[in-house]
Amino acid sequence: MLIPLKMFACASGLASVLCAVGLSGQSVVLQQRLRAELARSKELDLHHSIARLPGLTTAQRQELIALARKEFPPEAETPESARQQTSGIDDQVRVELIDLNGDGVAEVILQPIGSDYCGATGNCGVLIAEKTSGGYRTLLDRPGVQTITVESSNTYGYRDLFLTAHSSASESMIYLYRYHAGKYRHAGCFVADWNPPGKPDVILKSPIITRCSHGAD
């Protein structure tokens, strides 16, 4: 569900531009900022799997493995094939630890890799969770994501998120997520197209960015 922008407080960074010009996707300033965000967006480090991320204690690693197994169940036809898939999940799930709310405790971003968890265009599910006294609390659980960028701006104390997903070889979806009422919520959607209208064989250096059609997510 798209949360109306007026429910959020204007902040700095990309969020301030969205507040200033709205979500039309036609503003020159907004186009420039979205292109800049696309240019700096990147996938989670393939070498930073749960098994390989340096600095984790054995207990922390086991907690993350348990969380990954719970949130990313394998699509297997038999119990044995499911066991084989989950046995190596510590090396199949990328992890990033980053403090999103400034409390000194890092939140967890998890994203699996491989055909068991990702689509044909390379988009994979993503989970963002924070540690509480009762375990991990989910802040965002979304399928079909390629890149995740943490913004400098924040909403209600949590940093805003800029997500992208491949929809085709020449088109990407852009999603803005902002924190509200206990979790990250969808606050903006755009389409970046590297083909000019009516010219599918032409590839642009910079994409044309428009707002998603009503109801797109």
C-alpha cells in the first residue's frame, strides 16, 4: 500500500526533494536526484554472506541462520531436498548490518541468492529486521528486489530506503520506503526506462523516469 506523502515529515536528501516537488516523477530536480540514486545503488556484497561476514560471534551467526531459515523457506518438493537447500543457507544469504535508527545497535538486512530464492531477472526477496529483547522484529519483508540503498534522510528516526528491481533488460522499478507506525512502508514508486518511447532498439545513456501507474508496487 502506498502511504500518502503528507503523512511523513519532510527531511533532508531525496526525501526533501520528494516533499518539495511531490511524486509526479516529472520534475527536472527529481529526475536528476533519482538518476543519481540509481547510479550509486548497488547490490549487497556477495562475499558478505552469513557464513563469511567478518566480526560476527558464533552466537550471532547462529541467530542469523535461524532467522534466514524462518524467513526464506526453500521451495522444495521433498523434505530431503529442503534439508539440502537449508543446510547451506548460511552461504546463500547475504547480510548487511547497519544502524538505521541511531540507537547504536545495528539492524539486519538479509537477501538470499540463487535460483531457489530469486527470479529470472535477478530480483530476490529482502528482509530488514531489528533485534529486540524478544528476538528479531520485521521492519520490511519484500520480494523482488535488486539493490538497497540507505538514505541519509530519516523518517520518525529511521533512515529512508531506496530500492530498485529489474523488470526487463532496459527497465527498472524504483521504490522509496519510509518508516511509519512500526515498519517500513511504501512511499513512492517510479519506472526508469532506458528505451525512448517507440524506439525499443535505442538504449539511452540516462533513463527516462516516470511515476508508476496507479496501484503499481
